[in-house]
Amino acid sequence: DYLAPLMDGGVLGLSAEQVGMLFANIEDIYEFSSELLEDLEGSSSAGGIAECFVQRSEDFDIYTLYCMNYPSSLALLRELSLSPPAALWLQERQAQLRHSLPLQSFLLKPVQRILKYHLLLQELG
């Protein structure tokens, strides 16, 4: 909801590099998460769920780039929030989407999610 309008560079005048810094590999993470969810929904037992994680264990490396880039993403977002036109666009976009949380909260979600997977597996154990 935020990425697509920013990708063309017209909305805030961000370069492709800046958009990449802001969102890193979020599209890859979205695809991975969608596939993992599909696998998990097809599992009917704790063992089946655990097997989904084992089969995709190497694929979780996809989060490394995102987590390493996250501080740069926040720095750019802070910089944008200091620019009145950018801050206004971000606020208006949040209102249009009826999101109670700002973009910063959504950018944190993948970082939080990767930290919760091991807790889920512990619960299954």
C-alpha cells in the first residue's frame, strides 16, 4: 500500500535506491511468508507444522538482509518525516488506508516476526 505509489518516484521524488533502502526485500519476504502460510494451513498436526519450518529452514535467511537494512530504513523514514510534503503524504496515505499504525510500525513487522518463529516452535515442542 505504500511501496507501489513510491516505486514510480513521482509521489515523493524518491530514487529507486531510496525506495530500496526504505523497503529492502519486503516483496521477497511477503512471497516467502505467503508460501509458508499456505504450507502451515495445509498442516494438521504439530509435527506437520514443525516439518514446514524444517523444510524451509534455509529460506529464513531472506530476513537477514531486511533486518540488516532496518536501521537505514528507519533513518530514511525519519528524514522523510522532517520534510513537510513527505510527512503530509505519509499521514494522508495512512488515513486513506485507514491504518491505525504509521508506516514505521509496518516496517518493524518482519523484524518482529522472525523473532517469534522460534517461540512458536517452542510452544509446539
